[in-house]
Amino acid sequence: MTRTLPFAAHVLARLDELERAGLMRRPRVLESAAGPRIRLGGRDVLSFCSNDYLGLASHPELAQALADAALSWGVGSGASRHVSGSLPPHVAAQKELARLVEAADALLFGSGYAANVGAIQALAGPEDVVFSDALNHASLIDGCRLSRARVIVHPHGDPTALETLLRAHRSEGRAALIVTDSVFSMDGDLAPLRALRSLADRYDAGLLVDEAHALGVLGPAGGGLCREQSVVPDVLVGTLGKSFGLAGAFVAGAETLVRLIENRARSYVFSTAPPPAIAAALPRALALATDARRATVLGHARRIRAELPRRSRLRPLPGPAPIVPVVIGEPELTMRASAALLQRGVFVHGIRPPTVPAGTSRLRIVPTAAHTHEDVDRLLDALASLPELA
Ligand SMILES: *Cc1c(COP(=O)(O)O)cnc(C)c1O
């Protein structure tokens, strides 16, 4: 018989487990707006730990567009769009986003998490099978679970292994869906999208690509990795809270696909629509997402990857994205390195399990287009001066 545990004791025991594993998270409270230069603990600090790749999150023109839109359209949308209807900014933003990713239609969600969970649950059920990369984002994993489909996890970035699994398990599902990040959020590497597209075609599967970390940064006009590689996914998920400095997300694809998701995705149907002002500010975010900003952030990332091995023992993982991970290993050492950087006025987030696999805790360095050349100098100086790691 299982021993019963009073609820409060259960909560304390779970917290204690986290503490002892070095996995307790206690997010810091900033004393300023988010941005490349923040105020933290009474000090001015450089921040290299957002996903605000283009530096738009605190851009005054975007803030102004949002404020103007709030005065025109109000703040809250009031209910799910199935209840109180769509507002013109929602519809216009969907058109713009569909154009950006060259899809027929798109549907706004309150967050990328909600978009992924809702899209997968809408598209796959207990009769179906989903093939998922081992390093997919938590929201894709949770969508797979919520769908109650058979889920086959394949080794990261390995289309050969995926093909073996498709051959073995495709017939176990009525419909099949292959699900992947395009730029992986913690490693910054790229999915083999062309190989995935060709496997999807050969095995009668749909392809869902989450472009959260590519949109705005990679591809022609920041249209993402699918566009860069001329791959047409069946389902494309993009977020507005990263490169575009706003909040929310969208799912894009054929009109039929979007109609199905609009009707079946529970995180859409049973959730209040995103604020119309966010949707109305999107055109300004897209206008500010220029090639010049993309070039700046990609240049910073290239420079950090090139200089760090020259100036220290640190070896960033390779990749074209502005996510520069430096794997340390154990969570304690990673968090000590992050604390030592903060002492030097540089905020770099330490990433631990369950966000990354055990033994691969890392510093995740993310420059933005709002950082200067000198900001990157200071980051490199701080990293090269860490006694534990240098
Ligand atoms: C951040 C992220 C999401 C979630 O998007 P939110 O809008 O922050 O909820 C989904 N997928 C990936 C790959 C992400 O990195």
C-alpha cells in the first residue's frame, strides 16, 4: 500500500528534491525594462539572455505603435474569438503573417506554447502517430502528449534514424505527423528540413515546423528557415514574442488546415484572444525587422563564436543562429559561472535540466541587434576572465 502524504508535506518534499539536485529556479527581478542594458541588484548590467534577437522588445517606435493601438482598439479582447468575434487587427495580422511565411492563411494564438499544444492536439489523435525530434521544445512535447497519439521520438537531427522508425511504425497510425523545431532553442542548430520534407512525402506524413527561433532572423526578409531552404511545411508555427518583440504566436498553412485548427485546437477555442493592440502593432514590428538589424545580430553571434575559443577554453556550439550555447556540464558549475559573470556586470543565463539533458547544463549567450560592438567586447572580456572556466 502506498503511504499517504499530507499535501503540504508533498509540496515541501518536491521543493527539497529540486534544491538538492541544484535545479531550483528563482528568477531575478529587474529594476528596469528588459533590453540589452538592464538594472539588476542596483547595478547597470549587460543582458545576453533574452530571445529579443532584433532588439525590438523595448524599441520606442514599437511601444508607441502598441500604445496608439490600445487607444483605438482597447486592451482586452474580452473572450475567445468563437465567442465574441474576431477584431479587424486580428484578421489583418493573420494576413501579414501568412504573407511573411508564404502560406495561404494563419491563425493567432496567445503564445507559442498554446499554438504548439493546440496545433498538435488538433491534428493528431489516439489513432494517429507523431514522430518527434528528441530535442524538440517542451511545448511540442506537451502537444504530442495531449494529442494522445502514439509518439515516436527519434535521435536529434538524424533523418536516417527517423526513416528507420517511419518504416517500422508509420503503419501503426492512420495519419502521421513529423514535428520539429527549425532552429533548436537550446543548441542553436538547424533541423534537416529538406530531408524531413522528403520523408514526410514518402511516408504520407504531415510536417510541422516550429520557427520560433528562425523567424525574423533567418531566411529572406526574416521569413524563417523553411523559406531559406525552400521547404513548404504543412504546418508552420511562429512566435511574435521573440524576434518581433511583441507577444503571442500563430499557426500557418493551407486554408483547410487553418480551419481545422480554428475549430479543434482547445488552446485556441477555450482561450481569450490575444489583445487586439498586439495584433495592430505587428506591422510596425515587421517594418522594424530590417535586414540591417538581422545583419547586426548575426554578426555579433559570429564574432562571439570566433573570439571565445581564441580568448578562453570555452567552445561554443557551432551554428548560424544568434543562440550561442557554451556547454559546461553540471548545473552547479554552470550556475556559478553565471553568477561570476553577473559579478562582472554581464547577465548570461545558465540553462539546466529539465530544459536540457542531464550533464549538458550550459551558458546560453544570446546577443541582440540592440547590443553594440563594445557590449560584445565586455561580454568576451567577462567570459575570458572566469577563473573556473578560462
Ligand atoms: C519560446 C518557444 C515557444 C513558446 O513560445 P511562447 O510564445 O514563448 O509561448 C515554442 N517553441 C519554441 C521552439 C520556443 O523556443
